[in-house]
Amino acid sequence: MLTRTIKILSILYLNSFIKIQDIFISEYLVMKKKIKNHNFSISKILREKQKSNDVFEILLSNLSLEELIALKFELAHKAIGFPLHGFPIWKSMNYIIKDALLKYAIMSTDSKKDAAAMLGLEIVKFFKLIKKYDTKKYFEEKDNDSLKSK
């Protein structure tokens, strides 16, 4: 009786595993169809918004990332006329840097799978981060802006 019960449970487990595996495979195939990155370029997006040009990009490429961030804070300080007291700059930097890395990874790779691998993330975690940081919206706004201008 016990061996029969074990056989039945094994068959049920195996069947449920196969069904779960089939669902996973079908979900993966659907996700794989949507997984291709478009030919994104942050430079192109900024140029279309008239926020960048050749000269600016040449000057910018001569700055380190640290110098660029410090310069952005200095310019913000000058624009508002006083130091940025009361802003959670230190806590916000983690968010800002991860957002920038997600945008760069999507822009510089052919697929979301490659972007996730570049960042050392599992694909599921990568999709969660894209949703959390609303990275997709940045590139969709670019597409919508180019449609509006036509």
C-alpha cells in the first residue's frame, strides 16, 4: 500500500513538474519574442531633444564620471543660489547610478538577455529592475517624441 501511494505521488509530482516546465517554456518563448532591444542610443535621444551635440560630447568625454557628477551638483548649486541642504543626495546616488547603468546596458546590447548578463543579473531580476526604475519609459518617450514630430 505504501509503495502504491509513493508511486501515485511520484506520478502526480512528475506530471505537475512537467506542466510547470511547459508553462515556464511557453512563458520564456513569449518573453524571448519581446526581449530584443531596439537600436537605442542615449546620444541620439539627447541630440533629438537638443541637449547634446558633437562639441558637447567631446568635452564631456574628457571628464571622469566623478568630475561630471561633481560638476552637475555645482551647477545645481549655482542655479538655485544656495547649497543643496536637505536633499537626500547620498541616499539617492545608488538609485541614480543603477538607473544610468540599466539605460546603458539596454542601449549597448542587442537583447535584454545580453543586458542582464552584462550587469551580472539574472533575467528575471533584470526585468524587475526595469520595472522598478521605469527604464522602459525613457526609451518609449523617445519613440513617442519622434512620432509626434512627424
